Amino acid sequence: MPKKALESLTESMFYVLMAFSVAECCGAEAAQFAAARTGGALRLGPATLYTILAKFLEVGYLTETSVDGRKRTYAITAAGRDAYAAELRRLRRIVADAEAAAALPYAAKPLPEGGGAHGAAALAPVPLP
């Protein structure tokens, strides 16, 4: 079954919504927010940023609040807050699953013939008692 549009957000989309969940701002300010929050690891170029803003306007996650020359200011909508909260829950669940999986007992098990690199081992869960 195909996923619904924006069922999950890309990292860039998530940080843009995060910026708007904090304050009404323009696209450049949202990009600066994302770069600052990630210590520069996420830098949104104009094409990516304005594609995201257009999509968020189209689906109703943002609304335009003012235009001053070329500067457009946006605010997050209730639908945008809901999408942000849903993505935050999804990411928390992923992290919790990864932490729980890391706590499981594992043992090295050889790969079946023809599977992977020569002499490689795959990690397979050890059955719990």
C-alpha cells in the first residue's frame, strides 16, 4: 500500500517545521534556525527550502502572514503542528526501538553459502529462553 503524501518528513522538512513551531519567520530565518540547531550539519539551499515551503503551503502546514518586498513571512497552522508532533512521535519510536534492539543478546552466525563477503558473519538474534 503506498504511503500517504508527507506521512513521514525528511530531515530538512522536519527542521523547517521545527523552526516554524518556535516562531513565525521567513524562509531564510528557518534555514538559519536549521543550520544553528544542527551545528551546521544541515544547510538548506534555496531550491530545497523553497520547494519545502511551497509543499507546506500546498498541504496547509504553513500560512503566509506577510509580504515585504521579496521577504515572505509564514506561520505554522494547526495541521502543521499536528504533522510536526506526529513526526516527533515517529522519530522517538524509532530511537526507542533502536535502543531496545541494542539491548538484545546477539551472537555471530555465519552467512549461508553465497551470501555476502567471504568469511563474513551476520548478526542474528539469539532465541530468548
